[in-house]
Amino acid sequence: MRILGIETSCDETGVALYDSEQGLLGHCLYSQIAVHSEYGGVVPELASRDHVRKLLPLVDELLNDCGLQKTDIDGIAYTKGPGLVGALMVGACTGRALAMALDVPALGVHHMEGHLLAPMLETSPPNFPFIALLVSGGHTQLVRVDGIGQYRLLGESLDDAAGEAFDKAAKMLDLDYPGGPMIAKLAESGEVGRFTFPRPMTDRPGLDFSFSGLKTFTLNTVAKHAQENGLPDDQACADIACAFQEAVVDTLVIKCRRALEQEHLTTLVIAGGVSANTRLRERLELALKKINSHVFYARHEFCTDNGAMIAYAGCQRLMAQQQEGLAVKVTPRWPLDQLSPI
Ligand SMILES: Nc1ncnc2c1ncn2[C@@H]1O[C@H](COP(=O)(O)OP(=O)(O)OP(=O)(O)O)[C@@H](O)[C@H]1O
Ligand SMILES: [Mg+2]
């Protein structure tokens, strides 16, 4: 079965073709970063309009790259939620209309299920059951995964997501949007230990997170530096970025270990934009080795939003005969543990 995947939940237009026999045939991505960067964050209406402009030409480009026609598509999967309602509507309407015209089944996919299953696109995918750390721009969640659609939420952020905290801390250091990769790059030249940031909620039991305090701590650190020594120079900014990243990474590592031990599992999957963070990957690999556990993640381009993860997740569900009627419905808020198993 050859599935077209469509991702339009936020500021990336992503399309991909996944074949149940041959694997991923191709994918194309258009990022709206340039559209939103002057505002320092995503402007929902601009995002919807840009998806309208880019989605169909991107599908044509994908088919052309793969040497295929629209009539070679056996099913369509589009992101149904969570996400920005207008942006989701563009993908859902286009996916539904294409499916109707081609007379193939279509299905709305949960964006976070897409992220969670993205490491399945790699050559050595993880086996169920595992713990997933979903760590992106809008989510920080620890989930027990027993199979596709069998998800139990173990803990989540009570306020900001880790990616959101990276983005906001970056703004305080005058870095461009999205801030995660910028902080990571700057932190490479930072001195570990010049500044020390707290590890929120690690001194109490449980698997929830809180990242908004780290944001305030960053703001206060910059203000204190400005008061005592003038505005932070390049080295001071790098040292603050380094301290911030270490605090987020340490916190995530501690909670991942705790989740694995609590659930008596030895496989961890990290997914979502922040899972592209090299320091997080290094630190998890080291920490998990000590408890005979292993960490799996997707290649960089499939950590942030993309069409391949939606095509893969949709393919698994469409092969299990799951599909939806003609009505175009999106679900901007959609808890992961409400999904049906296959
Ligand atoms: N190397 C990195 N280090 C830290 N953060 C990163 C890195 N690369 C990307 N990010 C962060 O990942 C986030 C984007 O990831 P993603 O595209 O998965 O999120 P989203 O789709 O906006 O949110 P969600 O998936 O929760 O709806 C941004 O916050 C970005 O700063
Ligand atoms: Mg995402």
C-alpha cells in the first residue's frame, strides 16, 4: 500500500510517500521559518495561507521526484491534530479532496503519534514496549508505548514545553527563531559551570516537568549580568546558553531514567524537535548504558515536523482498515491516550 502523508499542523509543509513493502519512497519539506522569523514566533494566519500556497505544488514535486503519478497513491494520511486549527484545515481539506478525487481511503493522524513513530523509519527501529520522550515545541511528555495506539501518559510538563523554553531563552539572548538549534550551536563555545541553572522538579518523585522557571532564571541571569558587568558579551551569552542547555538536558535525562526504572523497561525512544539536540543524545546514551538500556531516535530531518512520520503512522492504520468518512474534521486539542490501538 502506497500512502501519501501530509503534515501542516504548524509552520512546516511536509509531504511524503511511504510504501508498506518498500519503505519511504521520498519526502519534501517547505519550512516557513523565513515567514515567521521577523515576528519571533509562528503567526497562525500567515501559516495557514502559506500552507495553501505550498501544499499542492509540493505534492507535485514529490510525485515527480519519485517518478510516480497521483493515480499511484493507494491512501492518504494527513495530520488531524493537535496543532493550529487553520493550518490543520488546509492539510485535512486537501487530503480529503485528493482522496475523494482518487477514490482512495483517507485518515487523520495524530501529530504526536507521528513524532513518536518517526524512529521506525530508521534501519534499526526499536521494538515495543518502550518509553517515549516526546520533546518538541508544544509538548514534553513521557509515554509508555506497548504498541501502535497503546499509549499511557506517565508524565508531562505542567507549563512550558522544553522546545518552547529553548525558543524563549534564545530570544532573551537575542538569537533567531527557532531558538533550539541556535542555543545548541552557541552552547558549543560555552564554558560549563560558569553559570549554574536549577534542575526543576527532579528533587521530588514523579515524572512531570516544569520549564517556565528556567525561562525566568535565564531572564534574571541576563539582567543580573547587565547590572553588574554590562550587557553579556558573546562569551557570556555562550556560557548562559550552555548552562541553560545543561539544565534542560540533565532534567530530561533524570526523568527518562526514572521512567524506565519505574516501568521496568530498557528501551527509550526520543522524538520531536528537541530530540535533534546532540548534547541530549550524548547524555542519554551515556546514562542509559549504565543501566543496560538503549536510546533510539530519528535522523535529524525527521525529529522536527515532516510528512514522512505522518505517512508512516497513517500507513499502519490504513493497513489495519482504519479510515474516516467524508467530513473534514480536525482536532486542535487531542490527548494521545485517546487513540485507538490497531
Ligand atoms: N538542536 C535542537 N536543540 C534544542 N531544541 C531544538 C533543536 N532543534 C529543534 N529544536 C526545537 O524543537 C522545536 C520544534 O520541534 P517540532 O517541530 O517537533 O515542534 P512543533 O511541531 O512546533 O510542536 P509539537 O510537535 O509539540 O506540536 C522548537 O522549539 C525548536 O527550538
Ligand atoms: Mg511537531
